[in-house]
Amino acid sequence: MTGAGSEARLLIIGRGLRAFVDGYVAVLLPAYLLALGFGTWEVGLLSTATLLGSALATVAVGTWGHRFHHRRLLLIAALLMAATGLGFAGLSAFWPLLIVAFLGTLNPGSGDVSVFLPLEHARLAETAHGNARTALFARYSLAAALCAAVGALAAAAPDALANLGVGRLAALRAMFVVYGAVGLVVWLLYLRLPMPAIQAPHSQPAPLGPSRSIVVRLAALFSVDAFAGGLVVQSLLALWLFQRFGLSLSAAGAFFFWAGMLTALSQLAAPWVARRIGLLNTMVFTHIPSSVALIAAAFASQVEVALGLLLLRAALSQMDVPTRSAFVMAVVTPPERAAAASYTSVPRSLAAALSPSLGGALFAAGWLAAPLVMCGALKITYDLALLAAFRKVHTGA
């Protein structure tokens, strides 16, 4: 295997490991916080702190990250992940947990919003070109989706441990210890990433330049999408299932497993679809039906109907993830890719950071359908605006 292929494999394995623990944390986080005695609003506020902290870290990468090698920053992020898991496992008071959520790498959603994302995207973009780059991003997203699905099944582990006599709170804490341990494994994995003595000129990360206007427009639109998604971030969707239909941890974990499997299949199909209709059309015309399904689920009176609609959403809503990443990398110059990944991730994280607390407040007020309807409507608006703004933009190799 070539050096580039070996590096891509390491990044994909690392992404898969992180997705596995993210998969169960997104389901367990609301249950853990409720077990600690917090309410639905606190669940949303902690999710907000997590996303806000990730956004500011991503700003730092976009502004100053070009001064450091990606490998060094990835190693620091992995150690921060380990500290985050241990902090959540060992703390019980709200304010210390809020600080750890803000500074750490915890992910309350199904996608990656951490500082890992722009760094890994920039390195992946250097290892392939054109359709091969789209396929590589699809494999990266596919690995994440599959591992997150398996991780969602692991959310049932506290129930299994409780049957063996382990206290529920202790079992939940143990899952965060595992999260921290995986952070150390990722650190060891990224120690194997190459760090050449002299970087090629085209691969030296740099601030935004010629592509600034395109990135600014993308960032503005992505922020609308992210704000909408934050209203039903996976932890809040799990909370909605707990409150609306009384689902157990095991049942919720099983649902998110199958949702994750459908997401994985969609990641596999995304490059095939993109080759035929283009990156932008794939992003838009798979996203709109998923938003319609989410709005319909908000009004479903039977759990089977709601879960079916949410599974339909899962089969379509994430096809834009690899195509969006490939689209951003394709419309900027190679030296700008790390900065572009950061600056398009930042508004997503900032906007998404505002909405979970709003979603939690709406749940606490008893308006259980409102966050789902708002999310779907805003996402449809984003898709139509994205299509109008970028339908004539050329995507090169």
C-alpha cells in the first residue's frame, strides 16, 4: 500500500474508533444526566456547551493551525478526548460537567463536530483527487456510520451490567471511562501518521485567500443547516423517544443501530449518485425528502410509524456528508483546504451550539413536536438556497 493509502487507512480507522464511542455517548448522555438528577433543559445546555467549545477549537485551527503540522494537532486532540471521558466519568456536579463539555471532545450528535474533523479532512484531501477523493470521503463517512451504529447498540451495556448487579450510575460512568480509553488508542494510532521533515509547497496549510468568497457563502448556508440539526441532535432525539414513547435504553440503542446501518448504506451509495447527478444535486435532492420524513414523524401517534419515518430519514439525511466534504475540498485551492474545512465547520458548530438548549427548552415546555418541525422546515430552506447559490459553480479535481 502506498504512503498516501496507509495514511488514509489510519485516519479512517481513527474515525471509526471515535464514531463507535460517539454512537453510544449520544444515546447515553441524556440518560446519564437524568440519572444525575438534571432535567431536559440541562441536557440541551450541555449539548450547547459541547458544540460551542468544538466551534471555538475549530476557529483556532482555522486561524493558527497552519503554523503547526496536522499530526501534532491530531495527537493533542486525542489526548483531550481521553481527558473528556475521564472527566465525565468522575464528575457529578453540573458546572464542572459543563466546563468539561465546553473544553472537551464529547459529541452529542450522530456526526462529527469535533476539532478532529477539519484536520482529518485536510489530510484526506491530499491523498486523492476528483472522483477518487469523493469515494475516499465516502469510505471515511461509511466507516464512521457503521461504527456509530455498532456503538449505538453498545448503549444497552448499562442495562446488561445492571442485570449483573452493577449500579446503573456506575455502569453509565464506566461507558465514559471506555470513551477516554479509546482516546488513548486513537493517540497511539495517530503516532504512526507520517510527519515529513519538509512539506511540499502545495500541501502546506495556509489561511484563506482566493477562495474566501466561496467559503464565506458556504459557511453562511451551512450554519442554517447546522442550527436546524442542533434542534434534534441525536441526544435530544433520544430524549424525545424516551419522553414521547417511553423507549428503554436497549430499544433506543437498537433503533439507532438500524438508523446507523441505513446511514452507512447511504454513505456507500453517495459517490455512485454523485457521479451521475453531481455533488451539489446529491446534497440537495436526498436531503429534502429526509426533512419531510422528520416533520411527519413529529406528528406520528404510534411508535412504529414514528420509528419508520425516522429510519427513512436516516437512509437519506446523511448522503450529503461525504459529498459536502468533497464539494468544499473541490472548490478551494489545495493550500486553503485546512482553513476551508475549519471555516465551514465553525459556523456549523456555532449555529448548532445555539439550538440544543432551545430544543431542550421546548421539550421541557411540553412542545415535543416543535423542534422536529422547525428542524425539517429550516433544512428544506437551506437545501433550496444552496442549490440556487452554487448550481453554476465548477468543481475541479
